[in-house]
Amino acid sequence: MSAAGATGFVHLRVRSAYSLLEGAIKAGKIGKMAADAGMPAVAVADRANLFGALEFSQTAKDAGVQPIVACALPVRGIGGQINTRWAKTPTVVLLAQNEAGWLNLCALSSAAYLEAGEMAEPGVEWAQVAARAEGLILLSGGPDGPVDPLFVQGKAAEAAEALQAMKAAFGDRFYVELQRHNLNDERVAEGGLVRWAYDN
């Protein structure tokens, strides 16, 4: 499909090779790939880091694509945890909306590493995210986030409480995330997510 015939789809969760075991694309190639696919913009949301942000931003701009700097940030202290043996801390996606958002995203990403214990996975407390909400757009996290597993476990009230806390911190810069990869957990969670979104 040519750029002129593109639908305007914008990928907000691309993982680069800086997301170990989650992405393999070099950050500098993402912009051209997005342009070739007819995307007007693309976000790189690496797990807990912004290592590829500069390289990605420069090359995406050169390819004629609007770069969106984001981070899939592991967050504790809100919603549920994913209870499988090798599961990582649930993540939310934060997208920088402006310079204030970029500075807050940098602070949160740095805190994820500086405040992690010796063997702990990098991550932050929800209170830190809420305190640095200015200039950021929040996505609820999808199947890997803190909310979807609660709906899957039949804990709709707890899920709604977490969603309400996200809305309270981010207002109209908070988006309930739906993902459809033909996975059972996604199908189970979707009804509750959609109901909450319409109600709120």
C-alpha cells in the first residue's frame, strides 16, 4: 500500500532491540519501516528505557514520519499482578506529548533503574507515575498491564478501581487499551474494558 492509500494507522507499541527478548528491530530502522507501511507517525515504547529515543527520532523524521517517544513502564502499586511463574511486572505505556512529558518520561525511566533493588526488575510505583503525569498520555497496558488480568480473574471491581485511578491522574489523556491477537485473555477482558470506557 502506498502512503497515499494508507489508512492512517499509527503503531503505539513498537519494541526496538533495546527491549531485550521483546524486540529485534534496530531503532534507526523503525521510521523507514513505518513510512514504507504508509504510517504518518509511529511510537517506540521500549520496556523501562529510552535508550533508542534519539536514534529513532532522528531517523523517523528523516523518513518523513512523526516520531512519538514512549515507554512501556513496569508499574507496581496499581491493579493486579500477572501470576505466572516467569511473568514480568505489569506495564503501562506512556507517550510524551510535549517537552514537559519528555522530561517526566526521562525521570520515570531513570527512577525505574536507580530505585530498583539489586536483583529487582526495573520499575516504579504508581504514585510516581501519577505525580509525573504532566505532558504524558497514558495507555492502560493491555494484556501485559495491571488491569486486564483483573477482568480475566473476574475481579471487575478491582479493575474498575485501577482504571478510575488512572483516569484521575491523567484525565482526558488516559486511554483504555484494547488488543486483539485472538487470545482468550484478551477476549475475556474486552467486555469489561469496553463497558468501563463507555460508562466513563
